[in-house]
Amino acid sequence: MNRFIGFVKKEFYHIFRDRRSLFILFGMPIAQIMLFGFAITNEINNVDIAILDHSKDAVTQEIINKISASKYFSIKQLITREADIAPIFQKGHVKAVLNFEKDFSQKLIKAHGANVQIITDATDPNTANTISNYVNAILQQYQKEVNKEIVNSYQIVPQTRMVYNPELKSVYMFVPGVMTIILMLVSAMMTSISITREKELGTMEILLVSPLKPILVIVGKVFPYIFLSIINAIIIVVLSIFIFKMPVQGSLILLGMESVLFIITALALGILISTISATQQTAMMISLMGLMLPVILLSGFIFPITSMPLPLQIISNIIPAKWFIIIIKGIMLKGVGLQYIWKETLILIAMTIFFIALSVKKYKIRLE
């Protein structure tokens, strides 16, 4: 019995000495529960909206103040023309526009009814529905408060219009997200495992002391995966168009170039993972746990980023998938050109350069 107790103590000592084991045992569950607890929500908070007020009277101003005072919405912009609605949606600045009709207050008093149009960006149908329901709830609450003081009740009639996805097809949301997940995981995971395998077998040291520069060694290792990932991207787009009837409103050439850029970004991230991984198992674990959860939870694929706590919103900015989803939705669903997605494109380029530069530096250190 004493020998068994001694053996158990030895195993505890081994576990507590191994920082990676401790991280897996305690760090991963804590990280996962925090991510799932804060990121997974069907509620919306601080959603950016715009106001188009044709009436500009006391009643519309009171309604706007009530909407602004709620925790659900943040008034991003006041627009003056209906022609401004499409550009503001294409730029991705807002998720909804509230359009108050002309002479809103007079119609409410004389005809006992006035219309307000709720225009939502339905590229994310779940969020669009939630926004519409929340605005309706605020309007109904205001209507009840006003009708308490008058004999003939007023009726505010909300008219909902969904743009880019009027039928609220969920496939419009899932195809861009699934494409992003597949390209990220396949590119990053396969690259990291491939390079780590060379390290495990000892052949990477031979490559590093060869006449080839470290950058050429890295490019040579990842080039086949660039080609295979492009084939994957083409298959996904073809299936989404012909099987799921996903529209491509924008340029297919631009979509292809942005997809190649994201593939290279994912491959560069895979290279970086390989520099910090000693075994294929470690590389696979980092790729799956370190990439899959953030891509699903923090990219805006399923859950709106604006509804998350501020720390998670900040962290989401370093997730390449977030920017690619914005790009792909803009091209496929909104039909935008490079002038609307240049910022997201530059961010992906900067991330790619950073990942590659850091990876080359680490390999140079190994070589020295």
C-alpha cells in the first residue's frame, strides 16, 4: 500500500511540474467557460443604428431619446436622405436604420396613427430579427405610456424591411462562416502539423542548415497547402452557389483574391504555431483549441460581437476570421467593391506580414 501511495505522489509531482499539463487541466476549462459564458448569447447590446427623421418633431425626438437611452442600441449616425441608407449598410457602420415618415406627430394626432420603418441588415438573420423585435418593444412601450393620457389611442405602426436577405435564409449566414472555419482550420492546422512533423523526425534541422534561406524553406513547405486550400475555397463557393443558392452580388475575382489572402494569413498563422510546438500532437491541440473556439465565438460568425463584454470585443480584433467574414459577406451579399473593404484587407495583410516575420525570426534563432 505504501508503494502505491508513493507511486500516486510521484504522478502528482510529474503533473505539477509539467506546465502544459496544468494548463490543459485548469487553464482550458476556465478559458472555455469564460468564452462560452460571455460570448454565447441571443441578446443584443449596443448595436449601432442610424436615424432618418423626416419629421423632426417633438414626438420623434422623444422616441429617439428612448431608443438611445436603452442598453440595446447606440445611435451611430443621423442621416438626412434615403439615398444614404444603402451606402451606410455597405460600409458596415450600422445594423439598422429607423426611418420616421414626414409629419409623424401630426399624423399621430389627426389620424391616430403614424408609420416608422425599421430597416435591418439581414446578412445575419438572427440579429436582424432580434433588432426588429427590440425596436418594436420600445415603440409599444412608448405607445402605452402615451395612450394612458388620451381618450383616442395613438397607434405607431412599425414596418420592417430586411435588406440583403429579405427571406431571412440562415444559409446566408452559415456559408461565409463555415467557409472561414474550414479555410482557417485546414490551412493553419495542416501547415503546423506538416512543419512540426519535420521537427519531430529531425529533418527540419537538415533543412535549416541547407543553402536555402529560412524564408524559402517556409514558403516551400506551405506552397502545396496554398494550392489545396484554394481548391477547397473554389469547391465551397461552387457548392454554396449551385446547391444552397447563395448569391454572389459582387466581383468573383475580388472574392477569389480576398480568399487567397485569407488562406495565406491562415498558413502564416500555422507556421507560427509550428515554431512553438515540439510535437504534432501539440500543434494539433493548439490549432483546434486555440483557433476553433475563437473563430466560432469571437469572429461574429454566430454571435454578435457588439453584445459581448468590452475585453472580448477587443480580443476579437486580433482574430483574422472576424475581418474575413466581414469581407466575404460584403462581397457576396452586399455586392461591395474594394473601396468598402480596404480597411479589413489591410488588416489581413498586416497580420500575414507579422506572422511570417515572427516565424522567420524564430527559425533564424534556431539556426543560430
